Amino acid sequence: MFYADFIDLRTIVEKNWNAFEKVFKNKDRFFVFFDEVYQFKNTLNLGNSLTKSQEELLSGITADLKNSFTIFSNKNNNTNEYFIAINKVSDNLGTTWFSNNSDNSSKPTLSVGDDYELLIEANDPKDREIEYEVYHFAGSLRIKQESNRFNFKITEDLIGLNTMLVVKANTPKSEYKNERSIKIFMTVLPK
């Protein structure tokens, strides 16, 4: 087993900066932080307390270094390996919306009383059971089910030039919140 004193860490990092640069980016900045922390360590070793400003500076330095490590360690993680995706939503009128398209300008026109069908194509990378939902914020439409095919009648509370429905897919048995939603717009005419 090897032992390194705190000051030895400076030498280790300096000699191996190529490995540490990926995490800490700026060598001069890192060593300014290191030297400041070393001074605080010496103050404490002498039995003295840190002043409030020293405590706050130390807290800021450690938070900054933790953030650098977090950014480095999460940079190569692919979110597509963890979270559900809605690939496509299509309706019985030939309209299609894609979740990767922020424009999604397709907007069908419907009337009160029309039968409407939405089909949600979603994928969970871990093959967990998917639950689907379609809802309207201001109206009474709220359907949650295991099937990805929704059939419903257009009602009066959906009347509007820019009626927005939210289409959502989630994995209810996931150990973390795993959901995705997209907004689709339509014009609903009165009867």
C-alpha cells in the first residue's frame, strides 16, 4: 500500500497533467485552487479556524472542482441508453409529428364530433413496459393507457385555432423518472 501526503498530490498532478487535463482543463487555475486549499489545510493543522470568507472560498473551490469532474464523467454517457424516446406520432388524417423536429408545423383541421386516432411510436432502450398518455391542459381530455393507439371523439372543449395536445410516453416501473412528451397542434372547428 502506498501513502501520499496532501502536498504530494500537487507533484502527482503536475507530473501527470496530460491525464488530469481532461478533467480540470486549465493547469494554472487548478494549481491556484490547490495552493489555496493547501493554505487552508495548514491553517487548520495549526489549530486555527477558518474565517467565514475562507470557508466560503473553500466551498466555492470544492464545488467548482466537483463540477469539473461531473462534466468530465458524464460527457461520454449517451442519454439514448437510459431514457425513452418518442420517435413519431401519426394520426388517421395522414399527419405526422417527429419528436426530434422542434418545428412540427403540421396542423390538421378537425370538427367537433369527428373520430380521431393517434398512434405513438416510442422506444425504451431497456425494453421496459411503456405507458402512453394523451391530454389537453384546458379540457377534459386525458387518456392514459398501455396501448399506443388512441381513439377518441373531438369534443367542444377542444375547439380552438391552436388546440394543443400533449402526447407522453413513460416507463412507470422505472427506478428513475423516464418520460418523454411532445406537443401537437390542431385546429378544431365548432359543429
